[in-house]
Amino acid sequence: MDYLELTISITPRNPWTEIVTAQLAELGFDSFVDTKTGVQAYGAVNNIDLDNSIQKSILSNNSEDFTIEFTHKIIAHQNWNAQWESDFHPVEVEDYLTILAPFHSKDDKKGLIVEIQPQMSFGTGHHQTTWLMSKALFEIGDLPERVLDMGTGTGVLAIISEKLGAKSILGIDIEDWTVVNAKENVERNECQNIEILCGDVNLIKDQSFGLIIANINKNVLKSHLQQYSNSLDKDGILLLSGFFDSDVDELIEFSSQFNLRKNKVYSKETWAGIQLIKD
């Protein structure tokens, strides 16, 4: 699958970079890298309407308050993977965890070690939201036996969940190539209790979990919340991320109608996560 790389320069950079990034997430971009002048955004080519959606809804919005310039290029699947691997560095989540690739040395690494083969699947730990969810898993305490990792990406959060004691983990992703990558990473980390499926939230109907992890964009999360609540045990934990600090209040209020109450809020740079409890 080819990916679109969109490089955006915004003047002034703040606060408009955060606003534009949130809009791009709603248009199909799933990975972002902050730059000195703005942001680089990445998304699957077949999910994004460059000429219409982006031009009309964001990039044509130059005004007296801010101006935007952009360039874009297509990154072929094989070239994307090679670039991803060359830029992949070990990720340390405080003293809890180190996420590294097979070509990294494990010497002197902190905490639990998870090995991820870098592909273009979202969730290596480099993105702030994956980092936040990794940290949150360590701070829960004893994990429930049954865990759902929705939008599993590389499978890293499912893998961490098993290593922290969960006995049955279901990882779901909508992309078939991501599912292949997640299964490879599960095997690489010698996990025995993780099932990876290709599909959407309808796969969890009639299932129940003590912990649900969902690191997806805000609009998808909102559309899934009813089913998450239905599938979550009483007093179960829902970990949400994939959105900005500015979205936290909206999501907490929206979640309350599904008997989900805020327990904790996590933040890293401009990104956020929420821990909710099912009443």
C-alpha cells in the first residue's frame, strides 16, 4: 500500500499546527511528525482525497491570522518500510519499558523489552499516543484476564498486556496488512495468549472484556463508544487515546452517556489519553 507524505508549513506555527493536525486526523491521516515549521502527516493513499478534502477544508483556509503552505509526495510501500526501518530508534517509556527492533542491541535497556519489526503499521511506541497507552498499562496494576486492543497496529499494546499478565487478548485492526504485521510481532515476542483478527468493532459483539484499549482517532472512538461500553465488564477499564489535549473534555462528556466515568487523564506534548471506568 502506498502512503502519502504531506509536509505543511504554518505561520505562525502555534496554535495552528495542533488545530490543522486534528483536522488531518479526521481526513484519514494516521501518523504525524512535528517539524520546526509545522507538521508532516502520513496516511494511506486510498484513504485520502488530496485534491478535494484537504485543499477545500484546510489548506485553502489562509487568512490574516495564519498562512499554510504544503508539498506532498507518494511513498511506495517498499520504500516506506525501508525509510521507517532506517529511522527506527529504541523507545523508552520511562523506566517501565523499552520498545526496540530486531536489529537493536538489548544490552543496558530499561524495564520490560518488547521487540517490534518496524513496518508502516501504526504503533511502534514512537508516537505520543502509543507511548501514553504503554505507560497507562503499567500503571493500572494487575491487568484483567480478558483484554481487547482495538486498532492494534503493530500489536505492541496487546504484547505488553500479555507480558503484564493478561490471559486472553484480542487484537483487531481494519487493515489486513497490519494484521499480518501484528501476528509476526506476536510470534516474535513468544506470546501465547493473543488472537489477532481483521475487522471492525462489530467483531466484539457478544464478547466481554475487563480492559479495552483503543488508540484511534476521535471520531472513530466516538462511533465505537456504545459498543465498548456494552462489551466492558462492570468496573472494567477503558483506555482511550489518539486525540489531542483539546479533545479531552469533549470525549469525557460524550462517554458519560454510556456509563463511563473519567478516572485519569494522561498527556504528552499536545496528545492525550483517558482512563475511564464502567459503572
